[in-house]
Amino acid sequence: DMQNNKAYENFPFWIPLLAWSLSLSIYVIGSYILGDLYVPLAIGFIFYCLWIEIRILRVSCVNCYYYGKHCGLGRGKLCSLFFKKGDPEKFIETEISWKDLIPDFMVLIFPLIGGIVGLVRDFSLLILVLMVILVMLSMGGNAMIRGSLACKYCKQKELGCPAEQLFNKSKKTTE
């Protein structure tokens, strides 16, 4: 409930640091799992993760309220280093669906598929444990950071956020 939470003008540095640490952990674990199967897969995965990040910066962050600021996910200042400021109205008017999130979900799916193939080929307890950790970080870690730290105190959410609308639409239909 936004009325009870003060939106940050700039998030405290530890929140974007935690968000970036989570993302990097997911990317590193995914790369390790895929690299255990076939090193070129890991390299391809690293480039895929880089593409995901650039896509988010170029499409969303340029138009966000937090462009050039410390946002909850740590991309506002980073975006301003590489891309010109966009139009905040575009951010508000954008509509997204679950289909639009498929590239983001693939950051989890690719390593899980590779891990399953690797486990069938040559079982490794380390890879199995890393796959479990990857799922926990991707699902639980992201939900915790977004739900409890980032989105909860986000000024853009007050102005209009397509992701918030998508996730709240889902919540409303399940309640």
C-alpha cells in the first residue's frame, strides 16, 4: 500500500547493490551450470544476459522516473551513462504481458535445461545444488527484492508502471 510507504527519490545505495548482487549471482551460477555442460553455451549465456540488461536499459530505463538516479534495481544511473533520456510518458503508456517477460524467464530456463541435460549425462551433486540455488534466487530472491525493497518504495509505481500493473492484475484475478 503506497500511502503508508514513502517513495524514494534515490534509493539507499544498499538496495540497488543487493539487486545487482542478486542478478550477477544468477548470471554466474547459470554460466557455471551451462559451462559444466559445454563452455561455448556458458559464453553464449553471458552474452544473452548482457543483451537482456541492455534491452531493459534501452527500452524501459531510458523512460523511467529514476533515469540518472539510484533506482531500486540499480539501473537508473547505469542507464544514464549509456543512453539518452527518453520520454517518461512512454514508460507510463507501455503495456506488457507475460509473453513480454519470456526473454527474462529464459535466464532461468536455459541453465535449468542445460543442468538437466548435464545431470542425465553425468550426475553432479554440485550442479544439482546450484540448480536449486538458481531457482531460489531467481524466484524467491527476485520476489523479495522487488516486493519488499524496490517496488514497494518506487516513485515510478506511483506515476504508472506496466510491470506493477501486470503483477497486480494477476494478484487481483487470484484473490
